[in-house]
Amino acid sequence: MKLVEVKGITFVEGGVCAAKGFKANGVQCGLAHKPLNDMEGANAAANNALPTAKKKNDLALIVADKMCSTAAVYTTNKVKGAPILVTKEHIKDGKAKAVIVNSVNANTCNPDGVEKATKMCQLAAKALGIDENDVIVASTGVIGQVLPIEPIANAMDDLAGGLTYDGNKRALEAIMTTDTREKEIAVQFELGGKICTMGGMLKGSGMIHPNMATTLTFLTTDADISPEMIQLALSDIVKVTLNRASVDGDTSTNDMVCIMASGEAGNKPVTAEDGEYEKFRHALYAIMMNLARMMARDGEGATKLIECAVRGAETDEIAETVAKSVITSSLIKAMIFGEDANAGRIFCALGYADADFDISKVDVEMASEGGVIPLGRKGCVIEFSEEIAKRILKEEEIKILISLGDGKGKAITWGCDLTYDYVKINGDYRS
């Protein structure tokens, strides 16, 4: 899918390895789903544990040459994966040097989850010759099944030994679950006369819903920025990107977004909310907005991306609430899949949004590369060309454009259509 251009930002290749001083790797260690009542068997899992059809990289490592300013944002689910609990402790000082992450198994709701997450950090630290407290750990996959540690331990030498400055694709494959598309991006921007680079990769396809969307997202940059400022920027930008994407209304247990900044670009350190901070924040938005779009487009079973842009609201908060109501509506999602321009469903979703606005001032349009068509004016559905509407809806990216009046509030959200395949995928997720 096309990247959305952002003023002052240049897209480059390389993902999490694009910035100076970052290596990555991914390997297939053979993780498998094991029930809680098979602890011993789980820990004895061998590298051939997965069926041939499912063999792929399932363990990744991202390592910085230097200690990094580090920040993270986590799931709002009351049930939190063990890796989140360990990572929170490890980056309390705002510093980290490496990330170890696995797919297949979420290491969540397990009696030995924290022990296993800690062990993963220890294994990585030993292989890299660093302190275990400087390692971020993350997991994604099936919830409530014991994480076998032996396959991870057995693969650690190969994982660490294979680190390269162009290993981003191998790492990206290792974090994917039901994802069907690679989601990575890198940009360059200027800070204090120095060219800085920022890159990232994301997994996320199902259990995606605002606050915050289910994802593991790993970002790296060679910009020099303090832990306090990088945390402020990340927390702020997540609100207007990942928190505005939805696929199915479910929020998972293991969501994590983390960013490491090495400072190798040599810019004057960003330590305050000044113009340089805004430039950094701008670059971070460019990356995370595009990653949010990629995530929504790759929703489980999805065939189309839905973007809802609301303007003219009294506040940004009202605009966001309305836009989220549209992209989370199951009827609208099904409508987009069926390519049926049922404008009444859009007005219905507007009507039950928990927001204060005057429906008599609302205008609605629908757009894509196939054209633009008005669907409603002043709170009423109007006559429109079904032929043009069909042409618009045949495209892969559909925009629903809503004006609430003449206010300054605005927001953009992203979702996807609801297809038969979503049920198929989630009806048999563990196998």
C-alpha cells in the first residue's frame, strides 16, 4: 500500500536497521502451542515442534551498538503479559540496549510467565555480553499456554551470532502471527543540522482496537534525545495513531510499543519541548501513522482499508469519538466489504457516537481513487449515483469524509472491512 507523504520527511529503506548503530536478526527456533497441564512436555519442545507449513522465524533480536534512551507504551488491558511486567522494570531508568521477542506464544496467564520472560532476557544478555536489565522482552501469540524456554535457549547462539546491520527483514518475519503483509518503515529528518534516521516494524492483524491497538511495535532512531522527551513524544503520538486504529473491537494483553534512541546521528541532545522536539515528534508521527494504516489494512481477513476523516467539530476529542464510531461499526465494515453504499448506516453510527454535535449540520462524502461522491447533506441522505458509488467502493482504500460544522476540531481514524475470512481465521486460531 502507498505510504502517506509527510512534509519534511524522506522515506528510506531498512526498517529497524535503518538508523546508525542497530543490528537485527530472526531465526526459527521451533516454538509450539502447549497446554498448561503439559509443563514438562512444553519445556522439552524440540526445533521440529511445528508442522512444516508453519515453519517460519519465530524469535528476533534487535541490538544497539550503544546504550539508548528508551521509552515504551503498553496495553490498557487489566490482564498483562509477563513480558510487559519484566520490561517495565527493566526500562524504569529510561535505558536499554536490546530487544528480544518471540511469536507463536504470548507467555500470558501462565504460572511461570515472569520467570520465562526473565530467562529470555538473561539468555540474550549472556549472548550479547550486556546486563539483563538492559534487555526489553516481548511475546505475541496464543494466550494461556506455557512458553517452552529450551527452543529459545538452543537458538540463542545462532540468533546473536547472525546479527547484521541489514537483518531487519529476518526480525520482522519473526514477530508476525496472522499478519499477511510486512509492516516496516524508515524515514530521515533533520535535527540541529544533522540528518537523523528513524525506523520501525510492527506486527498486528487481529485483536486490534483503540487504547491501544493490539500490536508489537519496535522503533529505533539515531537521534540524540533524552529519556524524558522520547517518552513524552511516544505517549503523545500513540494517542493519534495506534489508538485510532481498529479491526475487531478486541484489545489484547501483550501490546507494546517501544523506541530506542542511540544518539549516533550527533545532533545536539533534545532535552526540552522546543522546536527540535517538535521535529522529532513530527518524524515519529510520520512513521506511526503509516504503520497504523498498514495494520488496519492487514486486519484479519480484510480486503479494504477504511479511513474516516472528521472535521468541523468543536474539539478534536469530539471529532475522534465520531470517527471511531464509524470505523468500529460492524454494519459499516460489512457494507464496505459488500461494496454497498448504504449511507444510512453511516448516519446511524454518527447518531450513537458519545459526542455532542448538531446532526442537522452534518455532511457526509465517500471517496477513493475511483472518485468522490456526496452521500448526505445537513443530516439527511441525498440521492447519489450508484454507479459512481460502486466505482469508488471497488478500490482498496475507502475514505469516509464527515463535516460536523464549522468548528476547528478534526481527527482521522483507520479500520477495515469485515469479511467471511475473519471468522474462519479466529474460529480455529490455535491450530
